[in-house]
Amino acid sequence: MGFEEREAELRASNERQRQDTQRRLKRIEEKRRALESKNSMKVSFAFSDDEMESAMNKLVDAAWRYDKNMPGAPCLDAFEVHSIPAHVFQDQLKKAFRLVASPQELGAIMHYFDPSDSGILHCETFLKKFFTLGFDERQRQKAEWRKHQNDLIDRNKKEEMKREILKANKLSYSNADHSYTESDFQSAFAKMTTGAMKYSKVGPGAVGLEAFEAVDMLPHVFREQLKMVFNVQVSLPELWALIDYFDKESVGSINCKYFLMQFLRTGIEERDRIRVGWRQEIETKHKRDEEKARKVEAAKQEKAWAEADFDFLESDFDSVMHKFIDLCYNYDPRQLGAAGLVAFECDSLTPAVFREMVKRTFGLKLGPRELGAIVSYFDVSNKHVVACSMFLNSIVQVRVKCEDFRTKKDQSKDRAELLKVLKDSYRSRVARNISLDARPWRE
């Protein structure tokens, strides 16, 4: 009983496995047929002539654009097999060459490489023909570009010749009015003089004179050469004035040798004239500067002397001498500061400078008449300046005399006597100087 049941279960299990295997194989077959049906829809050999032409144009365009030596060029490993079906070929066209083809265009391409329409592409044959198409197309484009360039050059030459002919006809001036006025003559030669002065054949960027090596030159050519070589632009009346002057044989053209000799000589003479003018201008400027400096210095001296009033009274002299005696009495070299008496180490000082220096050094403030009086006292050169050596020696001498009455309570008598000594010294010095008034001060 148990054996029969086990046999029946085993047979049932085997039957189920056989049925499952059949169903699985059937599904695989259905998927394969569906895939084949789908892939067969990607290619259609029922293409028209227009679709054939469109497919070949795309293929040729992809062939000449592809260059395996360029960086980033797609890899062609997929074509290293013996053959590939149509749907794989379509995917590789898109990935490797960026060629997107419709089913009819794909069928046209397949037919081009496989006339038997087997649906299988031979890879080696495809690559050979593909590279050949690319090479032929590049050669065709190069030839077409060279032809286009040659045609363009020929067309430009023809247009240039037409322009030259028109320009020559326009500039020949055969029917132009050859009259000019005196002002045109003067203007033309003024421009020529300026151009000759500026031109230098050894200067940077200078244009050569090869064009003027000919015997003569027609008017329109002469006008163009003036503009190109010398940067001289003349009007038609000015041109006729120059032609009339340089055409010695009256043949209607310029004598190049005579013109060039005259032009270069004019340039040399004009540059020499400008140099002379420059030197004269520099000399005149130096004289103006010297005169200006002299006037400024005179103004400074006048200003310096203007601060002192030399028309002073005896009371002004007494006042400033009292201040001078106090200066000597209180003089202490240790209280002068770091500068000391450096300001008085020169030969002389003008009234204004002396006034400022005694104010800074000794704190002595002077009025205009007091300044005039003290400057007159220390003026040994009769130039209204202070002799610094006399001023410093007087400080030492008066300070020594001040030491005699420094300990006295009543110093008025001694100060009066010292003042009298200073006044007598000044009177005697004035009296000895015959160029001064006998009176040392105004009464």
C-alpha cells in the first residue's frame, strides 16, 4: 500500500516538473520571437530613392567627421566581431558615429553594405567602405575649398584691376581744371615745407624714396606719393601749382630728381631755422628767468628792509639800547637752547632776518624804528645790514661792563653811563663816515 502511493506521488511530481519545463521553454521562445519581431521592426528594406539618398548623406557626413586620432574619438571595439545583426548595427551607428537612422534609412544602409539583404552586417567590409567614404569626402571637400579659394583670389584680382583702372581714370585729371591762385601756391609750398621738415629717411617708420627714382612722375601718381611717403595732402589747385613749379620742361609731369633735391634741401634749411629759433627762445627764456629771479630777490630785499624804519628818533635809539643792555645783562649761553648762536655765524643779516633771530634767540622784540636804530648801530658796511661779528663782540663787551654794577642795588647811573658810551661810539662812527648825515638820528 505504501509503495504504490509513493510511486504515484513520484509520477505526479515528475509530470509537474515536465509541464513546468515546457511552460518555461514556451515563455523563452515567446520572448525570443517577440524580440526578433521588435528588432525586425527597426529595419525595413522597403525604402525609397529619397530615403536611400538621405541615408547615404548621413553616412557620408558621419564618415568624414570621424577621426580616430582626435581626442575623445569613440571606440570601435563593437565592430571587431565577424558580423552583427541590424538592430545592433543601428545602436552602434548611434553610439559611435552619432548617426540616427529611421528603419527605412537603416535598411538602405544595410542594403549598401549587404546587397543580399540578409539582415546581417559584415563588420570588416563595413569599416573598409566607411573609412573609404570618409577619406573620399574629405578629399572632395579639400578640392572644393581650394577651388573656392582660387575662384575668390581670381575674383579679387579682377575687382582690384577694375578698381585700379577706375582709380587711374579718376586720378588722371585729363579733364580737370589746371588753374590755381597765388594763395594755392603759397599753401602748397607751406605744406611741402612742413612735410620736408618732418621727413627723415633714417627715422623710425620712414618710407623709402624708391618711387622717386624714376625720371618723371604723372600728376595723380605724384599726389599719391606725396600722401604715402611724406604725409602731405594737397588739393587739386595746390597740385597744379606744384606741377607748374617742378615741371621745368612743360611736359605735364614732375621731374623727380629736381623735386627730390629741392624737397630735401628745404627740409634741412627748415630744421636749421627751427634749431636757431629754439636756441634763441632758450636764451630769451634764460634771460627772462634771470630777470625774474633778480626781481624776486630785489623784492625780498625790499621786503626785508621795509620792516625797519631808519628815520628814527634819539628816544628810539635810547629805547633799543636799553633793551640791548638788558639782553647783555641777562645773557646766559646755557639758556639759549640747542641752536645757540648758530644763526649769527654768518657775515651779515638783513633787518627782517635779524629781527626774527634776536626774537627767537634772546626773546627781544623790536619795533620798526627800534629795528632801524639797532641795525644802523651794527651796520659797518653802510648797506643796512647787521654785521654779525660786531653784534656778538658787542654782547661780550657790554656783558663785561654789566658785571661791574651787577652787585649794586642802584644801577641807573651805571646804565646811563653805559648808554652814553654806546651813543658816543655811534656818533663818532657816523661822523667818520662822510657818506652819512652828520646827525645819527632825526631830531
